[in-house]
Amino acid sequence: MARCVSERERERGAMEEMSEGVANIKLYEEAQNKKNRIQVSNTKKPLFFYVNLAKRYLQQYEEVELSALGMAIATVVTVAEILKNNGLAVEKKIWTSTVYIRDETRGRVQKAKVLELCSIFKQLNRWRLYWGNLLSSMS
């Protein structure tokens, strides 16, 4: 009887791994198709690396997606707030979800995920361009 249970558990575990693998492939493909997505980490790069990268993405694509898991969510929020406070972008949408991550020490772990879509604020940029040109012509 114990042998049947352990075989069932192994089969169930194998099925979960396969379904996780398929989901990860889909997420990877989506990430590859999203050229304006920044995956934020709170340990790999300093905060202003992400701020400057987001500024460049906003200039190039006019939209940027900031994505993070777990503790890096605070970094995404900070980057978005800096962009908003400097008048460079507005938030269009914020998605939150939970995902399962495989951890070597604890097995499957549930983590929070956030995806924040920021868009360049065109009216503000036009206003800045107008007043910048006007002020430069006066001097």
C-alpha cells in the first residue's frame, strides 16, 4: 500500500513539474515578446539604474512595464513614484498576482508579483518642450 501511495505522489509531483514548466515557457515567451518590460530586482542593480533604464524605455517605446517578485516590489513602486514625481510618466495599470517559485531549501514557495505599466505623459512633455523653446528664445 505504501508503495502505491509513493508512486502516486511521484506521479503527482511529476505532473506538477510539467505543468509548471509549461507555464514558465509561456511566461518566458511573453517576456521575450515584451521589449519594453523591465524585470526589477532589489539586489542586482541599484535603484537609479532602473530609473534611468525606465526613462530610456519611455523615450523609445512611450510605455514601460516594471515587473518584480517578492521583496523587489518595493523597488518597482519607488521607481514608478520617481518617474511620476519628476513628471516623466503616469501609471496606466497595476497588476498583482501570486506565483509559485521552486526554492532549493523550501520546495515550492508562493511569492507576490506586481506588474506596473507606466506611460509617458505626452501633454506634460509637450508643455515642457513649448516652455523650454520659449525660454531659450528669450535669452
